[in-house]
Amino acid sequence: MPRTEIDLDPVTHITADAIGKPGQRVFYLQAWQGAQSVTLLIEKIQLQTLALGVTQFLEELSRRYPDLPPASPLYQEAAMHIQPPVDPLFRVGEMGLAYDPERDLACLVAYELVTDERSEEEGSVVRFWCTRSQLLALSAWGLEVVNRGRPICPQCGEPMDPEGHFCPRRNGHKH
């Protein structure tokens, strides 16, 4: 399969969301540029890491460029849900962040997870160019999505299943 490179420059909207019941959710990253949309499959931990990384990234930008106006984390929940078609282009292996100070745009780069049969040069890449506010709203919404999952066990810190939780700290007793 040949390498696909897509640049949404700039995005008109970017979001992440989960579909399914807690414990069985599938996470997606989705962006639009006009009528063109790109949907990627991500892991819950990738969304958590991205949300935290965006915060650190924007703090570093404000130190490097002190004259930048602050980014806004505000979003409308109705606009942040995944929209059909939910047909992911690929599963994300790695993500990175970059910044173009001349255009005041951030870039979220998503690299395809490559298997042993394919080399990394064959993996696809999507670059989402967005405002700092779009990126911060994605971060805030992403944490909201992650936190809507299964409750965390106060004993072991692992997610609890609705049917019962096998907690290693409670010697295997369900609670």
C-alpha cells in the first residue's frame, strides 16, 4: 500500500470522541477542512497523552512567544461529537505537535501504526493545522471524553467493570 500524506491546512474543526459503552469504547480523532473530513483510530491513552501534551506545548509557546494572545479552551459539546462517516483512514501509532509562528498555527501530526510487514516509510501521515484555541478545545474535550469512561478503583487505580471489579489490592474480592 503506498504512503498517504494528507494536510488539512487549516482545519475548520477538530475533535476526538469515543463510541461505545465504557470498557468497550473505540476512540477516534476527526477533523474537517470544508467538506473534506479525516477520521483516525486512536487509543484512550493516546487521547489522554495528547490532552496533557497540548497543555504543556501551549505553555511552552506562551513562554517562547510572550506576545501571543491566550488560547481559549471553550467548545460547544454538540459540535465536538464524531460525525459520520466514521470510517477511519488508519490506526495512529504516534502523534507529534509543531508550531508555525508566522501563521500562528499549530500542527498535530498523526503517523500510522505500521506492522512488521510494512516499513515506516510506507506508513501514512496526516497533518492537522489548527489554531491554538482549536487545539486547546480538543485537549479540554478529550479529557472530558476520557473521564466519562469506567470509574477508577480507589484501591488499585485500575478501571472498574460494571459487572464487578477484580481488585488485586483487595486480594481478588469483588466490590
